[in-house]
Amino acid sequence: MQPDCARTQDSRARAQDSCACSGVEKLVCRDISARQALGLRKYGTSLAESPLPLSSWLQHAYEEALDLANYLKRAILETEGRGPQTLPAASLDAQNSPIDAHGDGDAAE
């Protein structure tokens, strides 16, 4: 059996070779590949090999969706000329929240 890093490099090379996309799609493929490498370095395992239960995957996805909603709302406000300096300060006490207040997806870990 190959070491994890060798398998990852092989699968990444196959994914890039088999990607018939161009333009934006090719950039997204590269981003996915970079995220996979980051995840392997950070957690030492791939998504496919991770032992987390489904409930943990759903919690992680939910938190990522909340982060996305926040990023989109902030961008929308900026396009309307209402940047972050015009928004009220956060009123939720992050210490009491089960959701990751820093937006890095680590609350459920």
C-alpha cells in the first residue's frame, strides 16, 4: 500500500489530467486540489478516509453554509455602499454559541 501522501499526489495528478475543463472551471479544480492538500496536512486524512460520523459532516457543512451566507451578505452590503463600518456591533456572545464564531469551521471538532 502506498503512503497517504503518495496516494494523494497520484489522485491529484489523475484529477488534473482528467479535467477537460478550462477557464473558471479549471481554476476551481485547482482550488479543490489545493484544499485537499491543505486538509491532508491539517488532518492527516482525506475526506473519503475520515472516520467522522454523518452527523459531524452535516454539522461541518451547516457551519460552512453559515459562513458563506455571512460572506455573501457582507459583499451585498458593500455593493450597496453599506460597508462593515455601517453595521451594528455583534450582539451574540460567541462564548455561549455552539457555532464557530471565527468562521474557520472548528467549532464542531
